[in-house]
Amino acid sequence: MQPQFLSLALASLALVTAVPVEQQSRPSDILERAPIGVGIGYGEELQSDSVNHWVAWVEGKSACPAVRILGSLQGNACNQVFNIDGQDYKFGDCGSDGNPRSLLDGGGNYLRGCSGDSDKIHCHGSQHDIKKHGKCL
């Protein structure tokens, strides 16, 4: 009788601690939580230190003056956390040219891929023009 009681106790415990299938974490959860609609553009811009820096902005919105300034263009754009619209991001998988191949959240989770998209963005006033390198959509 004791083995049957033990089996019943274990089964009861499993029912109490079980997580419904629809609430279990799936690999795609990060994609569902990520602000997928927000594309990020990236490029370079001359800064007040007379050095070109990597910059990032919301793709499709004016990059001037809303850029987030990252490190010097002499390095790559990767692993530098920046915040846009309250969300932390960083670029990943930088190639030998310094350009990122992916966009990550601030914790390093993959959000989407990046691709080249060269353009010149004309800024007005005292802000220097931006040389666009690509976007992550």
C-alpha cells in the first residue's frame, strides 16, 4: 500500500508544480516580446571630438538629431548598449568592416538580422551629416 501512496503523492506534486503548455517558455518568446516594429538604422557621424563615431536611430524616422552616439568608427559597432524609446539594444556579429550582422536586446538575445543600406542623411544646423551603413529590420 505504501508504494501506491508514494505514487499518488508524486502525481499530486506534479499536478501542483506543472506549468500549462501555453505558459511554458519557448525559444520564440524573445521574438514575441521584442519590439519587432522598431527598425534600427546605423551609420557614422563626425562628432565634437573631430572623430567619426558609430550612431544608431529608429529606422524610418529622422536620424537628425535623434541619433544615439556609440564608440569611435575605428572600432566596431558591436556590444555597445544604447537605448532607443526605452528599450536597450546592442549590435552583434560585427564583420571585419565593423558593421553589425544582427541586432540584440540589451541582454544579448537575438532580435533580428541587419543588412547594408548605404545612404547619406543630410542634417541641418550644426549637426554633421550621417553616412548610413545599414539597417536592422
